Amino acid sequence: MGGGLGAGALPDVRMGPRAYVGLAGAVCFAVVVAASALVTHRDDFVGFGFGDLWPAGGLPIVWLMLRGARVPSIDTVLLGAAALAANLIAGADTDLAAVFAVANTVQCWVAVLLLRRWCGELWGFGGERAISRPRDVARLGAALCLATAVGTTLGSAAAAYLPGADVALEPVASGLWFGRNLASALMVVALAVLLGHRLASAPPRPSLRGADARPAELVVAILFTIATYGLAFRFDELPLAFPLLAATVWFGARFSTLLSAAHSFVVGIATALLTLGGLGPFADVADTDLGFMIAQFYVATIAVTGLAIATGRDERQALADDLRQAQEDAVYEASMRAAVIGSMVEGVLVVDEAGELLVRNAAAGRILGLGDELGSDVQFSLSSWTLDGVQLTDDERATTRALRGETVEGELVVVRVADVGERVLTISAVPLPRDEAHHRARALLLLRDTTTEHTHREELAAFAGVVAHDLRNPLAAIDGWTEMIADELDTGRLDTDLAREFVSRVRSSSRRMRELIRDLLAHATSGSRALAVSRVDVTAIVHEVASARHVGGLVSAEPVPAVHADPVLVRQVLDNLIGNAVKYVAPGEEPEIAVRGRRVDARLVAVEVVDHGIGVPAADRERIFDEFHRAHHREYEGSGLGLSIVRRIVTRHGGTIAALPNPAGQGSVFRFTLPAYDA
Ligand code: ADP
């Protein structure tokens, strides 16, 4: 039995009856049923049917159960034959034995069919579950009661019409049939289902003893059972049957359902055998058969009591386990949710109609500049403005709209944050399911700080505007000059000198455009190019730049401590600064440039490019580093991008740059810092 059985993976699923033993098993059952009549045969027995066969009432049901048998089958034939043999052995004459055999067979089949119908979730009757709920016990008891009642009625009625069977009319005889079969069926079937389920389920199996009970308690409970039964059956002149129930209650309440059923089985057999042997409180009744009948009802009672208590406890335990599991799941889910929400870069807020803040994450506090003040008891209300500076009314706010049921997607608003100033936020708001307990609407708010993106976008737009403007100017000039050339050509008297002059203007405009485009490219790459730092000899680069610009004689350089920087970018810095120093001199004056450098602290080297040119007006000293800002735009050509490129490169290296007046009087000093190589 049990070989190759799947574990009860899906409880409560009916799969129809299954065969657990083969035909050989059926034959064995038939032999055991017939043979047990021999063993328990009693000559002075006055009842009918199966003699005192024990536990014949349950055994054939287990047989049909394990075989997964159908009504028209070899099992029915074998069962009928075994029942006939048993009744003949028990001493009934042929007619009576045949009638009883039919009644016994019908009784077994009614029981099996009812059990398959009512207890189809249980192992052996189509399901995979053990007897584990009081409802199972009630259904099992009802099915067996009904089947036994059918068998008893059939047997009694048929026997009444057979000649020489007047004994069958006695109510005690019918009661005996009913009691014996019911008690046996309750004990044997329950034990078989529990045992079968345990053997069929995959390890690890739950403790046979029971989860709470220790081995010592089991020993004490067994001793207690022996002691109470010993006392009750030894001193049979005293009505000491009632303490016997205590042992059943003990086993039902403390040990596993299987162990409790086994206990009921053992004490049931013991009770029957002792009563049959004329011992104990039940044998003491004047009429032996009446006493035996009472003993059978006692056995049925302890079987049901034990099962009811054990399954009641099992059900309670299962509910408690479910509850604990649900609580653990809830705690896990809550911690998971908190971790996810907490680690989000976006601010998350859940607000209800009353302004109560139900959920918030750290990012929300950070974005709104409220830090820990944003507790859950804070009344939430966020004043906000449009990008044009118009304050949003209550009705226009994303929160209010989401609370009304509207979904707001990525709206840009300005909020005022203490100590920071204005922040541009991208807000999305989604209506959430209503809080039915408090009858309030709820909304989820997602906040993203897009201040930097917004500033960049604005800068980019301004940048594009300037670029467009600066490119348009030389383009317009080229247009103008070429048009004039065309006009001159049309008249057919183009003066060569004039033409040369026009062409040179066109070329100068196109050069300006080319330079602007070059600077724009340099500006774009100075920020995005990955830094490839190494040891850089600043003095060497100064000489290189000067000779490339053919101003070697005008530039002097003192040795500068080596810096740790990107040599290509350092060259770009020096090229811009030396280029400016050469360019920004008064007309007719010769530029004179000196480069020097020294270590300023543990980390940095300061480099100074000193000139004696026209100098930077004090008001422009900061702003010349901004894109397109020019202090001398009329007199000198340029894009206004050089110094902004220089500042970007220096800042990317962790340094700073400043334009200072030359302390010698005329000109300026451009002073920048870079990381020292040996720092
Ligand atoms: P550009 O030289 O193309 O105009 P820059 O960004 O290099 O652009 O310089 C910005 C402005 O700073 C220049 O227009 C000029 O007015 C001023 N400037 C830069 N370098 C010097 C310098 N060495 N002496 C005087 N003014 C300078």
C-alpha cells in the first residue's frame, strides 16, 4: 500500500477512487474476513451476522477503499463469498448465512459509496487529505451510521421472514449488529485513512507524536490508559467506566490525530475482548448481549470523541498557522514595499482628501526640503506656481485633481523650498482606490526634482539663440557682399580693387563663422570628453602653444610644478589664455606674456598667465567666464566662448579660475589651479 503514490500536493481536490492494492490484496482481505470469524467465534452467541467478527464491520470497507473497487466487480463477489463463509463459520444456517452475507455486502457498499460522495477529499475516497477537520469526522460518522443502519434493517427484516430465525426479531440482536459494525467501522476506517495518508505523503512527515507533546508525556499517557482501564476492568463491581474517557481526551488533545485514532483502536479492541471475556463494567450487565452492545456503543463514542477533539485541535492549529503565515507575509510585503519606496529617487507621497499624509519616502522629504518634519501626521498642502510664476489655485493643483479622479502626468511646477529657493518639480498624480473605512479619496503623488534639467534646458535654449544670432551676422554679411559683387558684375564694369575688397570681406565673414563653429565644438566636447589624466609639464605646453601661434618671442615661461591633468585639455586652456593675451592689446602695442606657477597647497598648483594688455573692466571680471559674454566686443573679434571653455575644463579637474588686474599696473592676470602631480 502506498507504493508510488504522489504526496497530497493539492488538498481538497477530488480525483476519483484509486486502486492502492491489486487482486492478490483482495483475496487476502477475503481470507482475513472469513478467518477472523473463526478466531472470534463464540458458541453461546445469540446474535446474528458475522458472529462476533471483529473488526469485520470496518475491514471490508477498507478493502473496497484500497481496491478503489466498483460495485459490479470481482471484489463484490469475493466480499459476498467471504461474508457467507464467515456467517457459516459463525454457526448460522445456510439460508440465514446467505441473507446476512447479502446484508453485509450491501452495508459495505452503501458505506463506501457514501464516503466517496461525502468525504471525497479524504485519502482513499478520491482525495489526498487526512481526516483533519471536525467536519470530516461528522461526515465519516454520518456515512457509517447510515450504512450500518441500512445493513441492520436489511438483515433484521430478511431474518424475520426466514423460518427458525425468531431470534432475529429481538431488538438487542439488531442493536448488537448496529453497534458492533458501527464501532468497528469508525475505528478501522478512520485509522486506515490516517495511516494511508501518512504513508502516501512525501517526507518530511509531521511528528507522529504530535507537535507539542514530549516522549515522556506519551509514556505517562500510555501508563494512565493502562491504569484507568486496569482499574475499571479489575473492580467491575464499581461503575468505573466514566474515567476511561479521560485517556481518549488526553490523546485527542495532545497527540497527533493518527496516534489518537490508534489509541482509540487499541482501547476499543481491549474493551471488546475484555467484555467478551466477561470482565469489566460492561460484562457486569445482567444480559451478556446487552452488556456487549453497550460496550460497542462505548467504543463508538470514544472513537468519535478522540477524532473530534484531535481534528478540532488540528483545525485550530491550521488556522493559527495560516494566520501566522499571513502575518509573516504581510510583514515581509510591508518591509519590501518600504524598501522599494524608500530607495526610490522620485518622491512618493500618498495623500487623502483630508490632507492626511499616509505614505511618504525619504526622497519626498528631500525634494520638498522638509527632511524629517514631513511626518505622517502632517497636514499636507503644497503651494506651487507655474513656470511663468502664476500661483496655482487649490483646484488646479495636481493633488486636488487626482483626488477628484483625474490622472496628472508629468506636470512642471515651481515650489519654494526653505534654504534652497525655487525648485522645478515634475509632478505626476494618480487617483488611488478610496479609503472605505474613512470614506476618503486618496491619491498617489510622484515628485521629481527637475530643477537642473530645467536650468540646462533654458541655458541650451539661450545658447542656441546666441549661436543662431552669431552665425546669422557673418552669413548676412556674406550675403550682402556677394550681392554687391553680383550687382557690379551685372553692370559689367567690375573694378578689380573693389572686387578684391569684397572678396576679402566675404572671406573674413566665413572665417568668423568657421571659428565660431570650432569654438562651439570645443565648448561641447570640453564638457563631455572623458578625462585622461597623466603627468603634465605646463611649461612645455606653453612653449608649444606659443610656437604654434608664432609668438614664441613674446611669451616667457618660468618652470611650473607638474600637474596631474588631461594634457589635451590643459593645452586647450593655455591656448585660449595665451591667444587672448596676444589679442587683447591696444592697437600698435606689442604683447608681452609671462607664464608662472607654484604650489599653493598640498593638493593644488596655481598657474598664472600675465599680460600687459588692455585689461578686463572690473565689472566684467566674473562674467567673462560665462558663455558669449564679451567685454570688448566692438574692437576685437571673438565668439565669447573661449573663457567659458577654460572654466569648464579647470572645474572638471577640481580647480578654479579668476581674472585679476595685473598688480604691475597695466593688463591682467588669469590665475587657475590644477591638481599637483605628486599630491
Ligand atoms: P572671445 O575672446 O572670443 O571674445 P573669451 O571667452 O575668450 O571670448 O573672452 C571673453 C571676453 O573676456 C573677451 O571678449 C574679452 O573682452 C575679455 N578678455 C579675455 N581675455 C582677456 C585679456 N587677456 N585681456 C583683456 N580682456 C580679456
